[in-house]
Amino acid sequence: MKLRLEIYLKQIIFTFKFLARTLLGSGIVTQILTQTCLPSQATSLPVETRYIEETRLIASLQTSDPSLDSPQYLDTTTETSQLPASELPTPNSQFSIPSVADLSDVKPTDWAYQALKTLMERYGILAGYPNRRFRGNRPVNRYEYAAALAATLDKVENLIADAIGDEFIQRDMIVLRRLQKDYRVALDELKNRIHISENRIQEMESNVFSTTTKLQAQGVYALTDGSDAKMTVVNRTRLNFLTSFNRKDLLLLQLEAGNNGGDAVSNANSKNPNSLSNSGFINNAGGLDYTGVEENLKLRRLYYTFNPTSDLAVTVGTKMSPRDFIDRNRYANNEALDFSSTVFLNNPLIVQNQVDRQGGAGAAIAWSPQGSKFSVRTLYIAANANQTSNQITNQTNNQENTNSNGGLFGQPRQGSLEVEFVPTDKLKLKLQYTNAVANNTNINAFGVNAEYALNRSMGIFGRLGIGNYQGFNTAINRNIDTKPLTWSLGVGWRDIVIPGTLAGVAIGQPFISKDFGNATQTNLEAFYNLQLNENLSLTPTLSLIVNPNNNSASGTVWQSTLRSVFSF
């Protein structure tokens, strides 16, 4: 009976050792020891520091170090330059200080005095330094911790072995055996449940995502004045609802309203024939991009983007604008941030005005192969895809166009292809093609969009386009057979005088054609964007237009604008 009990006790001791080592490896013992034995250090260490110390402890236990065999637990990882000379070890020192009373830095009033006295004098599993100091405020060393735990386990084993014949020990062993037998099934079941729960929690943490909708709002308020026009206030407000269902998609719903404000440039360009204004039937080369927005709240954008693969994005929607998907440029592409004139925001031949201004139904695809310097984008959008009748009111010109036809393949419509090449981080080059039909006129256009960063604060950009317009244009009731040219060049700066600012200067000619007008319109613009805070920016802008609407009789129009943008 005694032999069997002794074997059983040794099994328990082995199990206890295994459990202690397991807890040590998982960091649980570290947490317990830190919180109970060293509370002052537990509260002073951040979570990240404690985690790093646990990791280092586990790593140290996976290697063999002679210091672990030493019963003195000297901090062998501490650099000797950090210790006083009196505390440096010598080859023949024994460090045997068995009594707390021999330690000069431990007082009976210390909060851990009794615990230290028990561990040193009763169990003999701790000792001091050779200079008769314990250094109780020093953090526990990894090797000290491991050695102290090993000594504790050995001491427990010896105590149980010495008391093997004690009657009370035998009774305790009987109770432990009975409890182990009675709760074996429950413990196994609990272990399985914990294992299953951990797997489920891990799966939920990696996959859980709730459908969320974020609201973004932007209000553009511009005070503008110019030649042959009164000072006006132009407003445009947009509300964006961004919804994601699985983190890899985006549903965009945009509502828009304004005050139908105008400016001097749009006023000059809207004179008959209305060809080059913001609502022009030939080109979008007017003034401020945010003019002419209707007062009634309306749906401006509605489309859904998803990723079938990691390098492919597909967008479908009932209200899409080509400018959202092609002809982007980091220096000139955002009327609320950089240039305000429409001619500098997009290539007027590649992004067709009558499709982009009102939007339409269609689809867009963007393919960006991983590790490749090339990417491809394509789209098809029909502005009157929701109409079934041949009698359609042209929303761009606010006049009825009896020759336009609705439907997904009606007009105005546009199909475009863009290939982007990025040889370096500084240079981006886009080659473009657009095929469109508007007012019964067939349009084919080729374009180039380039940008180059000279340094972190300065860059240059340019757009070039050449097109072919053919057909009987129902807006002006005459045949068109022309090959227009368009171009623009500009420079952009960041952090000029004030950090966080943005500035730019650009010049361009939106529609060079001998068949339209007796001159060529030329646009110039300069702006300085001052970001006051994350929600408000102020941008003074100066614009100069020579021969508006390709008409030499229009002279030169200047325009100054103070643009304020509120966003949240």
C-alpha cells in the first residue's frame, strides 16, 4: 500500500511539474507571479512590455544556460557595467546568505518581509547577493524566475516524500484520488468545451464583420466676382453614404443639391452657341465646376464596387460618372481641393460632358495585376439608360432632343479604355481612348494623361487629347466633321510658406478647332489652398480666360473666387 501511494504521489508531482512548465510557457505563471509577488511592478509595466518579457522568458527556457544550475539566481543577463563593483561576482564567491537578518536592505517593516523570511529560512529556496543585499526592487530576471520555480518544485517533492508515512498525508492522497476519479468525466468535458470555444472565438475574430454605413458630407461655398458679371455666391452640398458588407466592397450613394449659382466664365461661355460651357453640348470648358447645381435634392451617384479577385475591381450602378474611374491625376482632379475650372479637372475629349455631368447607368472594371507596372481600366455609361421613349429631354441643355433615344444603348453614351504605366514612383503615364455618341454625333478620341513628381513638394502634370467628331449634330442642326485638339499643363506645390498648404498654376486650351468659332479659348488658373483644420479649408483662386467660347468678340474674362469647403 505504501509503495503504491508513493508511486501515486510521484505521479502527482510529475503532473504538477508538467503543469507548471506549461503555465510558464503560456505566460500564465508570469502574470500570477507579477500580480501577486510584485504588484508594484505589475502596475508600472504596460501590457506590451509584459508580453515582451513573457516572450523573452519562453525563449530563454528553450536554450541551455549554466546559470540555471546555480542556486543563487544571479542576474547573468544584466550588463556588468550597470552593477556597482561591490556587487560584481567573483570566481570563488559562494553567495550563501541563509538568513534575512543578514541582508542590509531588508527591514522587518517591509511588506514582503515575512514571505522572504519563510522562503529563505524555512524552505531555503532564495538567497541574497555577496554584498549582503537582496535588491528587492530590481525586476525579476528570466533565469532567476526559472531557477526559483525549479527549486520550489524540488522542495515540494522533497516535503511530500519525507511525509509519505504521515497519516494526514495519506488521507489527503485518498481524497485527491477520489476527487480525480469522480470529476474525471466533468474535467474532460470541460477541456473539450474550452477547446471548442477557443476555436470558435478565433474563427469569429477573423471573420466577424457587421454591415456598416458611414456618412460623409461636403459643402462648397464660393464667393466669386469677374468681368461682366455681378458678385455671386455659389453653393454645392453633397452627402455620401458609404456602405460595406464584407470589407472588400463599397456601395456609394450620393445626394446633391445647390443654389444653381453661376460665375463670370460660365456666363461668357453660355452665350449662343452654347458649346464650351459647363453645360455645353460640345465640351466642358467652363468656369467653376460646382456652378449650375440644381436647388432640388437629387441622386448624383449610386454604384456598387466589389472585388472578385485581389487585383480586380468591378463596379455596376445606375448613376455613374466617368471621372470617378478614368483620367485621374494627383495634381488636378478635385474641384474641392485643387483646381476649380472644369478644363483642368479632366480631359474634355476623354470625359464627355453630356455623360459625366448628369451621370448614367453602366459598369466599370479596373484590373491592377500584383507586381506589375501596368493597370487597365474600362467603362461603359449611358446617360439615358432609364428612359424608354425616343422623346427625351436633354438634361444638359434643358431642351427637348427628338433625335436622342433612351435605353442602355441609347445616347448620350460613352465607352472608354485607359492603360496606366507607372515605371517609377515619380512618373505616371495613362493612354486613353473614348468612343461616344451625343446629339447623333459620333466621337472618337485619344488622350494622354501624365504626371511627374520633381520632389516631395513639387510636381508637373499635363493632358493631351485629339478627337474626331462626325455626324449631324442635332443641338446646332448642322453637320460636324472636325478633329479637335485639347491640352493643358500645370505645376503643383505643397507646403508653400505654410505646412499643409497646396498650390497650383495651369494653362490650357480646351477645344482647338477651326470649325467652331473664330478663335481659340485659352484658360489660366492659379490657386492657394489653406487647410485651416481637418474640416475646413479656404482657397483663393484667380482665373483668366481669353476668347471665351472660341469667340474673339468675347475678349478676356477675369474671375476671382474665394472657395471654402466644409467636410466631415
